[in-house]
Amino acid sequence: MAKANNDVVITGVGIVTCQGVGAAAHVEILGGAGAPALKIETERFAPYPVHPMPEIDWNQQIPKRGDQRQMENWQRLGVFTAGLALDDAGFKDDADACGTMDMIVAAGGGERDIAVDSLIVDEGLKRNDRERLLNEKLTTELRPTLFLAQLSNLLAGNISIVHKVTGSSRTFMGEEAAGISAIETAFHRIRSGQSTHTLVGSALVAERQDVILLYEAIGAHATGGWTPLWSRDEKAGGGIVTGTAAAFLVLESRAHAEARGARIYATIDAIGGDRGPRDEGRLEARLERLAEGAAAGAGTVVFSGASGQHGPTAREKAWLDTRFAGSPVRGFSAVTGQALEAQFPLGLAIAALTLGAGVKVAPFDAAAEAAMTAAAKSAVVTTVGHGRGEGVAILSAEK
């Protein structure tokens, strides 16, 4: 494919997972001789296993203690990872570039006051007038300052404050679909010439009782110990093992990146997202349409964001085995956990690092994934939301 000035290229990767901090650490893990070591917490939130946050020195990207104190962990994690991406792209100390940089963030709800939630539930067991109870407690127990500090668009606000990224700003909400829409919007704005450089990404702290409750409310969270992604125990909960993770990318037009001599990890050739009913083969039909144009075979590696949820994961695996026969598949939730809004950005970050470094990624699940015989020339990233929403991105390595 001929290179064009409006190609959308990835020039910066900020990534944090249970496996480590930063692009270099993850390239080392991806290029290792075997699968990354399993890092799982099974006791703290029993019976729900969670991939935990790694050790992080917040001072590296958020130097002011006052800024750190006024954020909860999900905002700290997002701001920290956005800083990693800016550093990686060479933009961190470029005030003019950051001042004109667009930003698109996918965010969930802020951290909740667990004590108030517990109080309401406990009192609700003793009373039948629960609507009145709820109003009473919300007016007497809830701290307005806590609520205001947890607004979803404050992740973008704190990135602007700490890293001086002050171009246009957008925040998407809506679980996995939000992360898909954030990347897709950034891609099309750059492709159309509406933007030249954009910071885009998301963060999830899975080690929160309210996040676990979101999954368990629909019976989606796995229970007990960890089992492999592609063969989760159907008798042990819904199959999803969550993970604390964050991924931010710097996307640029090729013309903008080459003008400043930037290193390019990969080109995003196509990207799309959709949502709708999944019955009667509609999920597979949507994925087929979104993957149009993607090559199959040994030269393409597929990074699947399959959540582990029993039904959708089995259907995605069957589709992948047919549509991308001969392509090695890597289900990255097996080693990072499922990261909700951050899942799709995380998949693109892993794909970009793999293509940029030219590494052969060992199977994450040796029983279900084939070895890579050579470094891939292209990558496909999928995300199938645990409730709704699908996304596919097609990337190619630099020649």
C-alpha cells in the first residue's frame, strides 16, 4: 500500500498493565521466549480473581503531590499513562505541540463512596420505602465534592492540567464501545485533515468493589481461581477476569510525524466499530464486515480482546478460526485481564509495540494458540464488548 500524507500512524505508546509499566517493559515481555508470567490476585476480592495494578512511581509523570492527592486511582493511572505516551512520542516537553494536540478519552464512572453504598444496601434490607430511603441518604450522606471530583471528563481535565494538552477535548462513556469510539474518532479526524496529532486512550482500575459489582450484576465475572481465556470454567461464574490497565496512544498524520522526524510504530489502515443484536449470526456478520480487507495467514497476527465471557468469547474464537485461518491469534485478556473502556486502546498498544519491534509473540495460551513462525507484517485487533459493541482495527508495520 502506497504511503500517503494523511495516513494515520502511531508514534507514541503509553501502557500500564499487571505485567509492568511502559512501552519498553512490554516489548521485552512480548518478545520473550514464553508466555508472560501469570499475575493474578485471588484473595483480596474473593471469590473474584483480578489482575492487579503493578508498582507505580506516580512522581515520574505527576510531579506535583497536590495534583496526585486530588485524583483517585483511576484518574492517576490515566494521567500517568498519558504522560508515558507523550514521552514516548517525544512531545512531553514540546509546549507548542501539546498546546495544539487534540485529546479523546474513554472513561467510565468515577470511584464511588463504598461506605455510603453499603449503608444504603444495609438500610434497604430493613425498610420497604426504599425510594424515600435513597433520597434521604443521598441528601445526608453523599459528599458533593466527592461527586464533582469523579466526573468522567475530569480524566481529560487532569491530563490537560498536568501535561498541558490543551487542544480540543472529547470524552466518551459506554464501556468497551467507548474505547472503540475514541480510537475510531481520532482516526477519522486525522484521516480527514481535521486533526494532525491526537492523544487518545483510557484507564481502568479493576481493583474496585463497584467495578466488580458492575460485572457481577449480570453474572459476568469469573469466580474462584484463574483458568485459561479460551477454556474458562463454565461452572465458575461468567468467565470475565478483569484487569487494572491503561493505554494511551499518540496518533499523527504521516505528514506531521515525518516532518518532525518521529519514530513510527505502525500505520492504522482501517478501523471500525458497531453495535446491535447478536442473535441469528449477526455478531459474526458484523465482525466480518468490520474486518473487510484484512489479510489472513502467517503474516498477520490477531490480537483478540475477547473478554472471556463464555458465549461471546466462544463465538469470536470460532469466527477467528475461520476468517483468519493460518493467522496466529493472541487473546491478550489472558495476561492483562479485561479492561472495559481501555480494552480496545490496550489491544492497539500491544499490536503497535509488536509491529514496531518486529517481535514474535509467544502463545498466551499454548493449548489454543499457534506459534508465530516469523515477525508479523500486519495486525488485527478485535474487541467484543461483554454486553454490546464490537470493534476491529487493521494495522501494518512500516516497510
